[in-house]
Amino acid sequence: MSEVHNQQNLESDQSSILEEVKRLAKAGDVLSAVRLYRQIFRDVGFKKARDTILELAGLPPIIKQTPSIILSPETRRRLEILFQEDLRAEATKLIFDECGNNLPYLDKCDEFELERFRFAALKLSEGSLPRLHEAVELAKLDWRDLLVVADFANDTRAHERWNPTPK
């Protein structure tokens, strides 16, 4: 009898957590929802958890097709520093769409693991959209070259110390 009661409590706890996951996703905090979801289902990868959460929350399928649905706060901060307001949306879209999970061997990275590559592209851009396009194209060809040019290749934490200055 006690085993059945424990099983019911476990299922009730999981149900409560899943409701919180849905609430977070609907509120736009997909990252927190994914982290909470992965506390229950430890063997689930980031992308699978994200896709499942979006489905649970009833969010539009178009979001599920986006390769990297989240930019880290530090990536956003650097975009805001480097790009003037009238260029920022285009720069954000370019980093979001073209410099993320679409890059070779980075398909399982989350927004924090992608910072090194995104920061490298932003660093090379110096706040210029044409230069950002060039950096992203370099990343698509071979992101290792992008890291070398940005001086992020030999130190896996160098990107964290790079702080752009406004133009």
C-alpha cells in the first residue's frame, strides 16, 4: 500500500513540475523551463527538451523550427553595445539564425555553449553589419578559423573576458 502511495506522490510531483514548465514556457522563459524539465528527465538533451516543452505549452510550431531559439544575456548585451539601435534587429537575427546550432558539430550546444562562437563573430564585426556577415560566413566555412582570427582559439574562456566598447 505504501509503495502505491509513494508512486502516486511521485506522479503528482512530476505533474506539478510539468505544469510549472508549461507556465514558464508560455511566459517566454524557455531556458528555465528546459532546465526544470531536465531535472525530471535527466537523459533528455537540450533540443529534445525544448521541443517537448514547446509542444506541451502549445506554442507555435514555427518556434520549434528555429535552430537556436535563445540568445544568452551576455550575447544580447554585446549586441546592444556594438550595434546602433537601427541595425541591432538585423544583427540579432543574423547571429540568431546563422551563427548557432547550424554550424558544424555545434548542433547540440545551448545558448551559453554557443557564446564563444557568437562573441568571436561579434568581435570581428566591430559593430558593422557587413563585417558581421563576413564573420558569420567564416564561421560557416570553419568556425575554428573564426576563433583563431578573434584570438579565442587557444583559451576556451578568452571570449568571457572580451568586453566590447560602444562605437
